[in-house]
Amino acid sequence: MVYMSMTRRSLVVGGATLAAASRVHGFAQAGGALTAGEVVERIKGRVGIPWMTETVDRIVAGSSEVRVKGIATTMMATLEVIQRAVAAGRNMILTHEPTFWSHLDTTKELEGDPTYEFKRRFIAEHDVAVFRFHDHWHRMKPDGINAGMTRELGWEKNAVSEGSREFVFDVATLGGLVETMVKRLNAHSMRVVGDAKMPVKRVVANWGYASLMPSVIKTAARPDVDVVICGETREWELVEYVQDQIAAGAKKALIVVNHVVSEQSGMRYCAEWLKPMVPEVPVEFMASKEPFWVATS
């Protein structure tokens, strides 16, 4: 789960010039206007794997016919992110996580809800198209999220193999590892289970949501794994398991980063990956805000 922006050039309308430009960029619209649907088709052609028949990766809001002025990639298409994108002239958004608060982005049951209706109207009124890019971005070689996170943390040399989510450190402590992660990921609500002074050798990252029990427990149970990193998890599953490991005498730890922060850099990398595919329009990464503030006693 890891490259130069160009402004859109006006085309000279007339005969051979327009025809040539259309052939070069594959324009389907008169005048060379790139549509959201065409952007999606270019992505499908570059992921390097067959496009899945059952996937959440689709245009979840707006239309494939939206004429794209600019593109923003983001971890989560919150209303605040969409508003910032519109203000910056980016009316197509590639989001990793849902726009409408459920994995499948289903909306029928939300009809009439004031927050849903406000967000839906804002998207429609500003001619925005939102494309979910989750399944294929993870399944690419390498996984786009992991590649971006590894690069952001500076852990390329620590990966046990290219594209791996396992990392080995020669000299590290849990406290030092967390300090580095907080600084490089600009995180402010990271939570940790374990002794800060504990030596750390091998770390396994589960960016995003750590589910699919008991597989994640099997990872934590491996004798050679000192630390598991995840974005979020059910506290009565993995969190309690690691606490019980420690109570039983094992030297183990868990770092719960926060879901947004744990995959954010993967969507920063996505903007760089996408830029060469759509030279007609500007592409930029827009960070989703970390949602929590930390309460102190």
C-alpha cells in the first residue's frame, strides 16, 4: 500500500491543430476539455492490475461528464476538504476513504439528513466529481499507501524488502520510534500501548483500519515482532490483546496512529503518481485534518 504540475494550455481552435491536440491527449469532448470519466479511464490503464468488477473505486458524487479544471487527492473527502478544493479551483477529488460515512458510500438511507443534503448540494452546485480510489491503490505493486507512508517516515532502508510493511531497526526504542513518527507525520493524537524504554527491532505496519481478526493478532503474536502499528482498531480486540501480552511478560507494543494520519502520505504520493497522466490540469495533494484534539487532565 508509494512528477511536475502543469497549467492547462489553451488550444488554438482550428482544423489540424485541434485534431492533433485531441489525438495526443485522447480528448473526447469538443475543445479538448478533460472529463472526470476520462481521468478515471486513464487511472484504470495505469494501475497495472485488472480492474475489479466488485470495488468501491468509482465516482461516488457528481458525474463522469464533469469537465475537470483541476484535481485534488486526499485521504478523506470531508466537506472541509471539498470546500478548500473548490476554492483552489480543483473540481475533481480523488479520495481514499468514503465521502458519505460508510465503506460502500451508500446514500439512500441518508436522504433527508441535513448534513448529507448540505454536502450533496455543495458538490452539485460547484460541479464537483468525487472518485474513490481505495482498492486498486492498495493492490498495486507497490501498494500506493504503503509506499507513501514508508517514504514520509524515511524507512525505505528499514523495509525488509521493497514494498514490505515490515521494518527492521538496528538501534531503536519504542519512545524514540514514536517521537520520530509524531514529528514526520505531524500527528497530535497518537496513542501507544507499551513501555517507552522497550528496545525495538522489528515493526509491522497495518496502515488504516486493523480488522480481520484473528489475523492481526497472529501478527502481534509472532515472536520476532516487537511493535504493531495501525491507524485504528477495535479497542476490545487488538488493544486488549497487546495489553495481555505485556501482562504475561512479553516485550510488545502497539502504536495507534489515527486513521487519517496513518494513510495520509499515501495520498500525497498519489498526487505525484497522477500528475503525468493528466498534463492538461493541475494536480495537488490536500491534507485531511486530523479530527481529534487531545484532552488533558
